[in-house]
Amino acid sequence: MEQLKNKNLFLDMTQTIAGELFEQTTYPWEILPLIHDFILKTGPSLSKDEYEQVDENVWIAKTATIAKTATICGPAIIGPDTEVRPGAFIRGNALIGAGCVVGNSTEIKNDILFNHVQVPHYNYVGDSILGYKSHMGAGSITSNVKSDKTNVVIKNGDEQIETGRKKIGAVLGDRVEVGCGTILNPGSIVGHDTNIYPLSMVRGYIKPESIYKKAGEVAEKY
């Protein structure tokens, strides 16, 4: 399970204001139930020179660009220089870093997006953590609930890790590139600097610095 620890997935904790959540937990799925209270605690302490509280439990950096047709429900924090495009739906428990793009018709719910994450076109991202500079191509989505509604189990080869949670989307390490039209099944964990081919169906743990072509066909990137 060493590969699945926060310290091995996210290489620079300074790229999110939620760094303390990663330090006080071991695995990323342990952070998901903590997002709500962290936003409520952190929001009021944000610099009033840099952030504005625009609604109940919603804090947005003054340098962020928010389309008029975007919907933002709290609790939520949106960082500096982030762009939220027309039709985006931020459903709450959303901690969005600096320099991010939340695109047209993209839905965000119970997520942490590190700085400079892009989910720019028709993405659904639920109960997920996206590392620094990760990018999801158009139409790629996280599936966060199993069809039989049982708890999500993380699969790492022959190892199966019980999480005790019914809702876990995907965890992307730093600089992960997800191809267009990809489905990240519940509990998908993708190591840093990995590329996922378009139209892929991803399940379980994918090693860092890999090229994922399809199940059973994963190449080393370097």
C-alpha cells in the first residue's frame, strides 16, 4: 500500500491550501469526508484583500473569473486566477486551487483540485482529488459509486484495499493527463506523470510515469 500514500501521489503539498489534510491522513480517500469542515474553517480566515465571500460559505478570489451562467453552491473556495466557465456546476464541498479551469458544463462535487488543474470541457468530477497540473480531457469523467452500491475497494494487482466508503471517484497524482472520453471507475488511483489514452476505462491503481493504453497494457513512460 506504500504507493497509495499521499506522500507518494502528491509531490508538492504547497500546491493546495489543504496541505494539512494530507499531512494528518495517510491515504487520499481518508481526506474526502474532511473537505466540508475544512472549507468552513478556512474560508473565514482567508485574506479579505484577496478573497470575497460572495454567498453563504462561498469564498472566491478577487482575481478569479466566474461566468454569469456558472452555478456555485457552498461550501466552496475558488482560488486566484481560476476560470469558471459558462454552465459549470459547483455543487459544494469544492476546494479549487489557483490557476485552475472549470469548464463549460463541468460538474464538481466534494473535490480538491490542486493549483493549475484543468477540467475544461464536459467533465464530471465527484469525490475526487486532482493533483497539481493534472488535466482531464473533454468528456472524461469520474464514476464515484459502484453499480451495486457497495463500498469502494481499491485494487492494486492482487491486493484489495477496503475503504469503508460508498463514494470515491478518482485520485490523480501530479501532472496526470487523462485522454478525452475516458471513464475513471470508482477508486481509480493514477500515479504522478502518467498519461491515459483517450476512450480508456480505468480501474484500480496505475503506477507513476506510465502510459495507460488499456487494461493489461500499460507501458513505462521513460
